[in-house]
Amino acid sequence: MSPNLHPDPALDAHTDSTPPRCGARALRSLLSAGLALVALFDSAHAAPTPRLDRRELRGVWIASTESEVFRSRAAIAEAMDFLADHNINVVFPDVWYAGMTLHPSRVLEETLGIAQDPRYAGRDPLAELLVEAHIRGIEVMPWFESGFTAARGSEYSLILEKKPDWAARNREGGVLERNGTAWLNLFDPDVQAFVSGLVLEV
């Protein structure tokens, strides 16, 4: 899906012609991140009542592996300015990918000996995003993209190096791969505890 960071007026009647406050660099960063713009609507399961509101959700996923949004606090603020100007009200930051977290994680450090993605050592980009997004009225919903993924393609897998017994195995005993993705054994209680621990920690 090709990203279009200028919402269709048909999707958002509040879009105006005010130019975005961020520069071209931030726009290129957002485009290179492969952001997907979606328009979703919250539907109620119960019959509508005067006290029940329908709230429009306009969300953007922010991938960590290819995006420059998280390179600095200033870049995060610039990106949130751009999204707020275009009436985005929720962001989904990728916080778990390629065996690493965006933020410092006690669970990750105790399990694999690394606290977070080394690119962000000494910072907490998730905490920075929470502040900058909330200032602009944007909600943050962490996205655990990798889930039970061990590795994709030829990417290095710290999990499989440190915990080879966590790998899902095929009939021949090799690491189970589907569509270029190697998988963890989701039936292993230790794997379940690890992934759920990451989620609960956030």
C-alpha cells in the first residue's frame, strides 16, 4: 500500500489547506518509513444510545527498522507536528522487532543480555514519543510487530543464538520457516512468558 500522508477529504472532513509545519526532511523520513494511513471507525456492539459516541480513529503505523522518526527527540516532535497537522489521532510505534525493543527493557536484558536496540542506547524513544504525541492530542498504541517471529530472511537473530531451544522446528528438526520468516515455538511456556512479559512491561 503506497503511503499517502495527505488524507483524502472524503475520509476526513476536517482536513484543511494549512501547510504542514514540518520541513521536507521530516516528510521524506515519514515516507521512507513506509507508513500506512488508515481510516477506521469504532463500531458499538450495543444498540446506539444518546450516551454512546462513535469516535473516528485515524492511525499511522511507524516502523522502527526503516524509519528516521526515532533518531532524535527533535525528529519525533517534528513528525508529531506533521501528523497532528494532518488530523492523525493515533500512532502505532513498532516497539518489538528483529529481536530488539525500541525502549529499554528489563525483560529483554534479563533474557538476552541486551536492553534495547543499540541505535537508541541511552534514550527511551517510546517515552519521548508518548510525551510529544500526547502534547498534540495523539494517542500511542505500541505495536509488537515481531510477535513470535525469530528472524526474517537473512537478518541476524539474537534470540535463536541465545535461546536455540526456543525455535519452532519442522519435521526434519530444522528451524521452522514460512514465507521467509523463522518462528519461535509459541507452544513453549518460556517463549509465551517472554513475549507476554514484553507486552506487560510496556
